[in-house]
Amino acid sequence: MDEKLSENVRDVKAQVAALVALQKLDDEINQRNRRIQCLEELIQSEDKTINHLREGLSDRKKEMESMLKDRRAAEVTTTQKNEEAQRLGGQLFEVKTNEAYSTLQNEIQQKKHETALLEERILELMVAEDELKGKIKETEAELKQGEQQVAARQAEHKNEIVEFEKEISDFQAQWETAAKNVKFEYLDLYQRLRAAKEGKAMARIENDICMGCRLAIRPQAAIELKKYRSLLYCNNCARILYVD
């Protein structure tokens, strides 16, 4: 009877040790997966920063196109107003009455006033264009520098990701080998707990505290745990308990 009990203890102890080994490998894998996720998010964030600069440059170029369009339209209208004023001026010598003469003069003055406003607007647009050209050059320089810096950083990030993926592959191979030492029912249980508990199927006990949920376990459970008669679970988080 004692021999059978001793054999069972050795078996359970070996299974717990094998499960702890799997957990440690999973911890290594999860740590690197989290690092990869952080790097990928960093790459996305940097892409957004560059895209923001590109959008800003595009908006300024569109603004420049709009200004040029407005200025050209104002110049065309100015030319038309001048031509109309000249035409009306030529008609001054053809009118027969003072009233008609006065009316033509008023129209000519109105055209000249409108022309003066348009010319003022054209000057304002030219000044604004010069300012915007400077901003466009600054944004282009900032974008070029940003693209170079981001490209260099992202190349480093991607190299890190490749290295982490290699390490994950190595740890996964070790995991597959270590899993062969675990009985099917225990391995199945471990994998279901791992999926349900954010990668943590095992929980170490320190001073009668489950390090998985940070809550106290039953004193009797701590005693039974060290006897290795069967797998024990935390009543709070359901993880498989073990002691170093």
C-alpha cells in the first residue's frame, strides 16, 4: 500500500513539475508575443504620424491650388473690368445728354472701384501664397526627415519582431517536447485553463497565497499540496496550484 502511494506521489509530483515547465515556456512565449504586439502597435503609431504629416502637406497643397484658382479668376475679372471701363470711356464721346454722360461716368467709376478691390484681393492672395509656399517647404522637409527616421526605427522594430518570432518558434518546439511528458488528461486540462486564464494555467503558492489571484487558499489545501496525492486547484481562480 505504501509502495503504491509512494508511486502515485512520484507520478503526481512529476506531472506537476512537467506542467510547471510548460507554464514557464508559455510565459516566455507570451512575453515575446506581448513585445511583438507592442512593436506592431508602435509601427502603426509611427505610420499614423507620417500619414498625418502627409495629409497636412496635401491639405496645404490643396489650399495653394485654391488660392491660385481664386487669384487667376480675380485677374481675369480684373482684365474684364478694365476692358469694360475702357469701352464705357469710349462711349463718353458719343452720348448726347448730360444725364447719359453722368450715368456712363458713374458706371466707369463703379468698374474702377470694383477693379481696385479685385487688385487688392490679388495682392492679399499673392502674400498668402508666399507664406503658404514657405509652410509647404517646411512641411516637405519635416515629412522627408520624419520618413527617414521612421523608416530606420521601423526597420529596427521589424528586425526585433523577426528575432522574437524565432525565439517563440524555439520555445514552441521545446514546449512540444515537454508536453510529451504530460498525461493527456492533464495536458488537456492545462490547455483549457491556459485559454481561459489569459495564458496562466498554473499558480504558485507563497505563504498560503495563490499568486494567480493573490487570494489566500485553505490552510488544509496548502498541506495537501505538499503531499502530491493529486492535482489541487485554487478555489478562487481555478488554476492548478504548485509550490517551488
